[in-house]
Amino acid sequence: MMTRQLATLLKANIPLVESLGAVADQVENQYLSDVLAEIKNMVNEGATLHRSMQKYPKVFDKIFVSMCEAGEMSGTLDIILIRLAEFKEAQSELRSKITSAMLYPIIMVVFIGLILIGIFTFVIPKIVTVFEASPELVLPWYTKVVISISDAFVDYWHIMLVAVIAFGLVFKNWKNSPSGSKQWDLIVLNLPVVGKIARMIAVSRFTRTLSTLLVGGVPMLSAMGIVRNVVDNEVLGEAIDEARDNISEGES
């Protein structure tokens, strides 16, 4: 909304400093209002808009800054801001669809997990007491396995909890490391159903973002450098880097 408001004011030939001041007063988010007020002061002192925005990477990402730079250089900042607003809206819609699609399976998995823990912790021990009352009863092997798992949940739940937390911390550290991140991304891409969805989401982000940057006047090589971070997958990111290098050497 802020981006659209700024574009509308600039399109009406209101100077940039005054437009920034007006938008800073309009936005409801206090943090964003303060950031815009700071940017207005920097622009008023002679800084360019995109350089001022660079100081707030949590608010304005590389795509936003690069497109504003292209708009300032070409004198079409109002048009670029409208395209940026449309791009951000499309991004938000895609994120909403992904969240909606994944929410139900995640809830079901958590719910089933809690049910299983409840069964192994509370239900099966009570059933075991019935079996113990009939010592002549011969239990099949799979029933013995289930009982053993239940005993482990009851007797060693604290050890299992510590083990799960430790595994989570180790996995997080490995996933955040350069080699672990690449290996995990490769595993995700090769998963039966999830891999196809992850690839489709990444390609959608890549094409949408690259299109927006190119239409905004950002050169191809610069756009490829920016857009590789959007896919959020190191394997696909390296493929984009390789394509970028090939383009820089003269290939289509």
C-alpha cells in the first residue's frame, strides 16, 4: 500500500521529498513510518532514494532497491513503483496460497503425532495389564514390539525428549552450514511429491522476479545476480549462477 501511495504521488508530479513525507504520515505501521521519515531526511540532504533504502534491508529487499535505482536512473520511478506494488501483491498472494496448501497437512501430522504419543503413553499400558493377567496368553511378535515402544515412552520419555531436542539443534546447525544447506536442498528436490512442489515454487519465484526486474530496467546480469537469492534453494541458486556466467560469456 505504501508503494502504491508513493507511486500515485510521484505520478501527480509531487516532489519526492514531499511525497515521502506524506506517505510517512499516512502509513499505520509506526516502524515503517519512522523509516520513511529517515529516508525523507536523507533524500532531502542530497542522497538518492535507492541509497537511502539500502540502509534498511529488513524493510526494502535487494529487488526493491535495484528497481528503485533503475527507476531513478531512467526517470520512470513512478511506473517502477507501480510495478513493484503489483509484484509485492503477487508475491504475497503466492505465499498465502503456499501457506494455505501446507497448513492442513501440517495440522494433520501434528494431530496424528499427538494421538500416537497418547496411545503409547496412556492406552497401551492399561491394555498390557490385561495381558499380564493371562500369563498363558502367547502374544504375537508385532504386539510385543508395540508394547516395547510403549514401555520406552513411559520409562524413558525424558531421555527421548532430550534426544529429540539435541537432534533438532544438530540438524539446524548442519542445515545452516554451507555444505549442509546444499545437501538438504538437494534432498528436498529429490523427494517424491515435496520435491516437485518445491521446484515449482522456486521456478515461479524466479520467473516472476526476473520478469519484474527486467521490465523495471535492471540489466540481465544484475537481475540474475539478485534473483538467485529469491529461489531459496542453493542447488537452483548455483544453476542460476552458472547460467549467469554463460550469459556473461556471450551465450543466450
